[in-house]
Amino acid sequence: MKSKRILIIHQDEETRREMHSILSHFDFDLMYATDGLHGLYAAKENQPDLIITDIDIAVLNGLDMVDMLRNEESTKDISIICLHGEMDLNYIRSARELEASAFLIKPYLDNSLIYAVKKSLGETDLKVNKERRPLRYEECRAQQLAFINYA
């Protein structure tokens, strides 16, 4: 089975390394961009299965980039997880309106990222914790996961 391709867009190198460290334990093909414009081009060129983007990124902010991707035929159906450093209801609302599959508030726990990624990719094995059982909704809320769309 082909590895799922994930594009991570974040300007902070340490954050990209942390995500790599968390997600490299799974069979994902990881790609990176450092700003919204490069992320937009990378998404169009590489057609990832999932994009994880910070909202506060340089050149083109994350929400504007997501809006552009949603209006492009070739990228409109890519699953997207948005990240932000605070619980900003306007950003959360905007991400939902743009049909982001999840919204994580930094700093998030490793399990929250893994759960959001797996759920966004439509995977059924959502076991991400020590007990090897899926996280319950209440646990996700406690772990800085603002929302996950279940559509």
C-alpha cells in the first residue's frame, strides 16, 4: 500500500523537526514548506493527502493559503489540519468554514497530532495512546484539539 503524503507548512524549524519526530514513526511520506506561498506551490505540485499548516506563517498566512487551495480544482479536496498558538474563535470558525478537518492549539500533545492526522486521512486504526485504544472526544478536548470534522 502506498504511503500517505503529508505536507507540513511551518516557518519554525524546531516545530517542523518535532512534527517529523512524531510522525516519522508511521508510514507517512513527509514534505515541508516554510511559508504559505511555498506551501501553496508544494501542494499544487505534490498533491499531498494531507496538509498540516500553521495559521501564522510568512508571505501568505495559513487561512488565506487554505482558501486558495479550496478554490483550486486540483487541491480542493486535500485534507487540512490548521495549527495556532492560542484558542482564537475567529480562526477556529474560519478554519471550519474552509472545511479544515481539524484545528490544533499549540502546544499540543503528540497523541492529539497523531489522532488528528489519522482521522483526517480516514484511517480506522486510531490507537495512539499507551492503552492502545482510540482517544475519546473528551480526551481530545483536554489535549488541545479544538475540533475534528467527522464528515
